[in-house]
Amino acid sequence: MTEQKTLSKALGVAVLAAAAGSGFPAQADEGMWMPSQLPGIAAQLKQAGFQGDPASLADLTRPPMSAVVSLGGCTASFVSPQGLVVTNHHCAMGAIQLNSTPQDNLIANGFNAATRAQEVSAGPAARVYVTTAFDRITDRILADARGKTGRAYYDAVDAASKAAVAECEQDAGHRCSVANMYYGTDFYLVKQLELQDIRLVYAPPEAIGNYGDEIDNFMWPRHSGDFAFYRAYVGKDGKPAAFSADNVPYQPPAYLAVSTDPVAEGDFAMLAGYPGTTYRHRMALEFAEQVQDTLPSRVDIYGALVETIEKAVDGDAEAQVLYAAQMASLENGLKRAQGELDGLRRSDAVDKRAADEAAMLAWFGRQPGAKAALADVKAAQALVAASHATSDRDTLFGLMRSQTQLLGSAYRLQRLAMERGKPDAQRENGYQQRDEVRIEAGLKQVQRRYDAGVEKAIMAELLRRYRALPADQRIAELDAVFGNDAAAATAALDRIYAGTKLGDADVRLGLLAAEPAAVLASDDALMQVAAKLMPAVLREEEVDKQRAGELLRLRPPYMRGWAGYSAANGKPLYPDANSTLRVSYGKVSSLDPRDGVHYTPLTTVAGIMQKHTGQAPFDAPQPLREAIAKGDFGSTADPVLKTQTVDFMTNLDTTGGNSGSPVLDAKGRLIGLNFDSNWEAVSASWMYDPRYKRAIHVDARYLRWLLAKVYPAPNLLREMNLPAE
């Protein structure tokens, strides 16, 4: 047996034990636990105050886990047996914006379907994913990869993953994926029921759902009613189906009961959701790059894009509606990046990670058979360092496709035509047959999020920044299309957008249905641009896959080192978040962010009026102000505060993707919806600092009061078995 195998046998057990939940001691404030790990920390859950059966939390087919769903970027939960789904207002913003017009602006006015017939489609791309299985398939994924390196390693993992997904999706109506845990150490097959007919049911006005907007974003105290309701529909046969007037409400396997009890500091709280990505197990040099380069660059670029769009839509009410969702996303990304940067600096994350990593590697080096593993760690570090050289260029080139509707559509159409010429198993991820419905849905709604003048302004700004890069980072294809100076770029953009018909949905969908040869030969100006840029995209992908394959091979020894070191020091090792279902638990908590400052964990409607200025973003709607003045809070009033609560704060471990996650009490009842973190804790995606990490939630009592007294929806209260007062 080689020394590498000896080390894997000794330390790999620790990783697998953590994945199985075999007994690392838990801290109630830190940890994004896989449900399968929770039985292993049952004693800690009980000690923290959970009154249910911890073993039941590992079963994704039983409540409460079976009621928690993914929206593909946000979390939601079923709250009735008739497919009623509750999530955040900002998670439903795309659907709200999609159904808004200057004449009927649902963003400003809100939406309230009094009957199911009045519920409107959330859009062809809207989805609700219900996880039904989560199975470890590591041996299957790595069987053909062992002994290979680089691109060959990547291709072997990719092929095995696609095969597992294809087999899983033989069960019609399901969407499957392979989740990478512990950076290439473990792999899980995730099976989800894919509900396709999603309808908007209720959304308060933005002045409630996003009260405070970017000024209050990531701040405490908060006074935002960040919630909205969807309903999931299926065909009459009970199976997932596209939107149809004949569809019927989906009947979920479980739904959450909404608590009517008060919430107070120190109460147990638990959250289940689909956090996006965390980086807590990354290398010290990656921490340094994040703080010293990546985040400052992101703040700069996002800030410029926000300013560019604001200027481009100024005075144009229609364009403002069209770009509302994109602006909200960019503004949130900008503030998050700045908060993450400030937080990592405040926590001295770079030096702390370097010190912790040095201690781990020193311990690692003393273990039997560590020599080869440490060589792999050093190789991984060198590879990561080299990849950073072109990160600014790669970011800008990616934004040109992701932040544009028409150019992005042209690229997707060209790429799909190229991939259609291959066997399905060899197609690029995102362009297989299983993905074509999603692509079509995205193409259908482009015109509801596009303005030629705004898109040209976005491209002009990104090209300006690209031209400022060092000469050795220039992309020949990009220069050939847009020239080498501002004047050439402006002329090219005017010519290209004047020569495209992709703004017409029929043209886009016609190209989607066309034979690949016809798409590749299209004389549309933007389609030609996408074709000319494709070689550069493919070169970048080739480099990325070579690097990704090596890191999939080289990172596991680093993670085995952390697993063994953590176990030796009695600390937990949960995997970094990766959009799979996770659970965190803790308590309703106050916060002392700095000397002399104390934040209580609940806010009330008094704060709404204290902030109200009559001008956005602190322009509380008149019905809300009148209801607050009347003081009729009924059964939703807090018994101690003697008024209506709005938001509350916990020490739950959350990150992006947890938006909309249900917050549960000790009995598993819904007490709130997660929607934000505090400014001091935005950096928690990289480093958890228990002094500062807090999560911010809409109090279910505020939701109930708004439904009962302010923008009444008695039909929804009855459906959720809640009192109307």
C-alpha cells in the first residue's frame, strides 16, 4: 500500500464520518449541516432546545424537510396542502417584475389574487424543486477518474456524473444533479421533483417588501416585510406540467404549520434551506486573494454597472421596470461584496486562516504517509495561484454574457446549435436535451427585461474596463469585433444592435427551433458576434477544465488533512455549502457589534414610522401607516412589547441561497422567513465569526398581521389555518 493510500485510509475515515454524522461535537451557532448528519448530533440538538425527533430530520421524505423546497437560487416552503409556497419578496421579484407594466406596476402596488383564477404565471422559467433523495455515489463517480490527471480527470468525473443524472432522470418529472462535497472527496446524487407551473399569489408593495432598500440592506434594525406567496400547479394526473389553465394545485407530501406563539430572545430556532456557496474550507492563499484583489475588483465593477444602468434608465419609466430585477440583483451583489470585504478585514481573516492552515499542515506532516499528500497540497496551491493571473479579464468577459439579454441570448443559441451536433452525453453542461426547456423559457421572457440603449451602455462600460487591462490579457476575438478604443466600440455597438432582430421573441424562438447549420449560418448581427467570440469562450473553458480536473484530484488530500486535524481537536467538519439542503440551529439572539452598542433581537412597527420620510426607500404606504396608527394588532401583538413586531434576529448560520428559508421553532413550526444577514456578518461565507454572525428574518406575526389588517388576504389565512385577526 502506498503512503498516499495509507493516509487516505487513516484520514479519509474522518471525512466520511463527518458526512455520516458520526459524532463531531456541534456548536449551536455554527454549522450548515447536511440532514444526514443531524442524528449524529442529536444530543446537541436536544440540549439546544429542539423538541422533535432529530432522526426525522435526516429523512427528506418526512416533515419538516419534505416541506422545504428550492426555487433555484432561493429557498421556500409549502404552507398548505394545496401547494401554497411562501418565500421572500425579493426572491419573487422576477415574477413581480415580469407581470408589471407602467400602467399596472405590481412592484409599486403589490399583488393580491383573491381567487386561484386570478393567480398569474411566475414565468416560464420559474420552478419549485422538491428534494426526494440524496444518496452518496462517490465510488461510482471516481471509479474511472483514479489514475488520471488534469482534463482527463475532469472528463471522467463529468462523464460519470452525467450518466448518473441521466439514469436518475429516467423517472419523468424529476431534475437530478451530482453534488461535490469536501472539494472532490465525496459526491452525492440529488433527486428533485421539478414543478414547472408556478404562479404568483400574493406580494406586498415594494415599499413593504423592500422597506429601506439598499440603505437598510444587511443592516439592523430592519423593518422589511420581505415575503411573497407562490402556488405550485401540476397536471390533472398529479405530475409536473408546464403552465396550463387546466392544471390543478400540487399536493405536497408535507407542509409547515405557521406558529401563533410569541418569539423572544433565547428561544430555540432552526433553519432549513439551500445555501448557495461558502468557502470556509478554501486555502489560505485564496483567502488572501479574496480580500486583496477579488472583492475590491467586484465592488468596483458592480458599482460601475449600477451607475451605468441608473443613468441609462433615468427618466424612462418603462426601462426602469424592465431593469428592476437586474438592478436589485446588482445592488445586492455590490453591497454584499463591500460588506464581505469589510467583515473579512475586521475579523483579520487572512492572517487567521494562514495561521490555522500552518498549524493543520504541521500536524498533517507528522502523520504516517503524509509526504505524497503534502506534495499534492503544494501542487494545488501553485495551481490556484496561477489561475488568479487572468481573473479580471475572465470576470469581464463573463459579465458581457451574463449581464446582457440579447448578446447573452445570441451566445446561448450559438452554443446550443454547436452542442446539438454531439451525442447528448457529450454535450456541455447546461446545453443537454434536459436543459433545452430552461433555455426556451429564458428566451421567451427576454423582451420583458431588455432595452437596446441600456444593453449598449452596459456593454460600453464593460468594454471600457476590458481595454484598460494589460496588453497580454487582451482577447483577439473581442478586439476584432469591438475595436481598440471607445469610438470604435460605440460605432460597433450601434451597428450591431441596429442589425439584430433578436429583440423579437419569434426570431429568438425560431432560431431555437432551427437546424444547427442554419443557426451557425445566421446573418443576424448579434448572432455573428456570438459566433466570432465562441473560439475565445472555448479556449477559456479548456483552461478552466484542465485546472478544475487537477483541483478535483489535488484538493481531497488537503481536505483529509482538515478532517483529521478537526477530529483530533474535537471540532466539527461540515462541508462547504453548495446549494444542497442544509440545516442550522441556534437561538433568537441580540448583538453587540461594537463598544457601547447593543442591538435587541426584535423590531416593531414603531421603527417603520421612525424611519418614514415620505420618500423612497422610506415611504411606508398609507394603508400601512393608517393600520399602525390604529394600533389594532389583535392576536399578532407581542405580549411583552405590547405592539406589532416586524423582524427578528438569530445566530443561525446562513449565506446566499438561504433567502426565503423557513425559520422553525422547537416544535418545527414556522416562525419566520430568512431574508438577510447583518452587515458585520456578510463575510460569513468565508469565515464564521460568532461575535458578529446574525441572520435576519421576517416575523411570521408581521406577515399574518399584514394579511389580516393591512392588505387583507383572508383566503390565504384560512388556507393556512390561521386566525383572521
